[in-house]
Amino acid sequence: MKSKVQTVNRVSYEQVDSIISSDIVLVGDITSGGSLRIEGNIRGNISITGNLIVGRNALIIGRCKATNIHIIGTIEGDVQCEQLKIFSTGKMSGDAEIESIIIDEGAIFVGNCKIISESSKDPSIDEILNVVE
């Protein structure tokens, strides 16, 4: 029997592809293939393939989907990611669909959390056919 070793996803705060600075207010959706650090205000949905880092003074109002989401500021909306980390200064109101969650002491999370694991993901068509045979 193989044992599955769980690795901790580490998010590098220095290596991001794009930064939205604190003096930016953006209304609209963001789609990106890389990692993103937000220090400003966003009113819209974010969908990226990399990591999303929400800076201390940042405010996002909208849905966020990323590989990992680390909240130091505020998100008002639903999130979907592998790892969600809410730091002590972070605030999130909305539902989370995630594989793992870390909430520091002092952080605020208001919403529902649904943990998605490998066993709860939808089976592939090959897996379904193997059961039928």
C-alpha cells in the first residue's frame, strides 16, 4: 500500500507575474495565466492559474479562483483554490471551495467552507467504465 505524502504549498511573495498597486481602483474582471499580487481595490471577478496574494490594504469584491489564495487584506466574495490562507489581518466573507485552509489567529472568515479532496472529485469516464465492467 502506497502512502500519500502531503506537501505544503509555499507561496513566494517575491515571485509574482503582475502587481496591482495600492493607488489602483479597477472595475472589471481579471483573467491571467500567472501569479498576481493585489494591493489596490478590485470590483470584479478574478480567475488566474497562478497564486493570488491579497495585500494588507487590498479590497476585492467579487469571486476569486486561483491555485492558492493568501489573504492579508479583504475579500468579499466566494473563492475557489487548492490552499486558502487567511493571515491575522485578513478578512473574508463568502463561501470557499478548497483543498486545504489555514486561518491565523485574529483572522476573520464569515461563510461556508467546502473541502474538496481527491476522493470527492468527480470520477473520470474510465473510472466509471471500470466499475460497470
